[in-house]
Amino acid sequence: MIRYPQNWLLLNLTGGKQIEIYYQPDKNKSVGEILIENLDSLGGLELYNQEKTIGVIVAKCKTDGAAKTWCYLKPSSKYVSIMITADQDPEYNKTLDQVLSTFKFLK
């Protein structure tokens, strides 16, 4: 379960295997997004040297130079990949953190 602001958009991609939540105040450009994907397995976790709490689960994360952060966690028998795009707007980033804190993983 994910709670997000009314002015954010939700896309269900690939029949529920991927979902995307994004904020797009300008119709020509997205400000930021959260892309969530279920994975069967995970390799290369040693590359993820940061930790971020998503809901109540601590995820292993890494950030690239383009303000994208990839996080991996295992709330059940499968892994979940969450790609988060931050922005220069501190208000957006505050909202982004609030959205991530509301994540609840159902079995």
C-alpha cells in the first residue's frame, strides 16, 4: 500500500510487476518519480552501501550522479527494487520522503 498526494500520478506498468508514482506539475516534464518493481532475485548487493528506511524496512541503496537512488529490500519472499528521483526543489524532496515513509508491504 502506498499513500501519495492527489496531484501525483500513478501508472501500473507490466500488469502490476512495476508501478510508477510521479509528480508532473508541468505537463512537458516530470519533476520526480518513484518506480517500484518486484524481482525474483538480486545480485551485486555489495554495490549498495547506503541505507534508507522505506516504510519500516531498511533498504540497501546507491545513488548516481543524476539524483537517482536505487534501493533494494526484501519485505517477503521476493525482492523489491525502488528507484527514486530527487529534485532541486526541497519541498518536493520533503514530500518524497513522506511518501516513502508510508509504504506498507503486504504479503
